[in-house]
Amino acid sequence: MSASDKSGTTHFGFREVPAAEKQKLVGEVFSSVAGNYDLMNDLMSLGIHRVWKRYFVATAQVKRDDRVLDLAGGTGDIAALLRERVGDDGALVLGDINGAMLRVGRDRMTDRGHVRGFEYVQCNAETLPFPDASFDLVTIAFGLRNVTDKDAALREMHRVLKVGGQARVLEFSRVQADWFRPLYDFHSFQVLPRLGKLFARDADSYQYLAESIRKHPPQDELKAMMEGAGFARCRYRNLSGGIVAIHDGYRV
């Protein structure tokens, strides 16, 4: 049982809110930033998110003809990269709880000529509408920290994986170098909201996103959560000194 189930509250950034309200609050954030999602990621990562995503997909356990679920698929960045790996006969399902984000992703894929083999499903990661053992790979990039019940989402990712399938999580994590943390905090809490206000006219959403990174479980804690959800051979790899980390787990 997660902390939010026990107490009835959970975190929304640094605020404690009723667990039942977090989904709505997060939805408002991403409906607000959907049109500027790439800009948001560029501001948060100084543009390096594009390199992280390419590495995340390039090192995934996936082959041609596989069936892949990309949760929090948003604007389709990960799905577009995965398309190159699974080929024309593979299948990609973009799942996102936010309809505005999903529409942006669908429109982008269509504009790029990516139509065949794509499916778009508005769904909650905590209760996925797919049968057991449906996918060879399940990914979630920069989305898990926004899920209210992360333990439930991880259990669902495990459930829908085929035996031998891989789950991959790409997420902002805990910076490892002590000397770098003050600089990172200054960028996150002083620079980022101001850039959000200047470029997207939305300082509050960017403030929340910075806070949500600090509330997300750090590397070893998330690894333990994945093991608790049933995954085997769990491991993580820090990128850019732990600004982000890739977590892997397998269904056996």
C-alpha cells in the first residue's frame, strides 16, 4: 500500500494535497504546458533531454515486430524513436492520462507521416486497460513522478509485460555530486520558473515540475519499489551525474 493510500494525502510538488485531487492538479499542469512541452523540457534540461531520450531508446531491449507501450507518451518523442527500432510490422501504443498531451502527440506523429502501427489510448498508468502479458517492452519517460500511486503503476507495468519483457523508466533523479546540487537547485527554483513565465506565461506549472523532481524517489528507493512490484534483475544507470536515471526491470 502506498503512502497516499495510508494517509489519504500525497504530495503535489511541495504541497500536501488529498490523494484524490492530485490527478486533477497534474492534469491542469500538463493541459497548460502541452503546447510548449518541448520548450518545457529544453528549459528544464538545457536541451540535453533529447540526448537522454535517444540513449534511453537505443539501449532498450526491443526488436523488430515487438509490441511496445509508451506510458506518459505525451508528444510522441519516445514513440517516434521506438518506431525506428520496431519497424513497420511492430506496434506502438501511446498511453497518456492527459487528453491534450495525447492530441499533441497524435498530431505530431501524423505530421511526420507516422500513422501505421500507432495506437493512442487515454489511460491511467495505475489501472491500465490492457490484458496481462500484452507487451514486449513498457516505457515511461519523465512521467512516473507525476503518478499519484507509483507502486500501483509499477505493478501494472509488470502485469502487462510478457515473460522476459523489459520495463524502462527514464526520470529526473538525485544529483550525485554535492558541489553541483546548489547550482542545480538555483536553476530549478530561481531560473526555471522565470523562464516559464517569460516563454510560456506559466511560472506556477514550472515551479511544480521543479518541486516534483525533488519529491520523486531517488535511485535506490525506486529500484526497491520496482523489485517490490515484482520485477527481476532491477538496475539503474545515472546520466549526467544523476540529474536523470534509467531504471530497468524484467518480468520473469
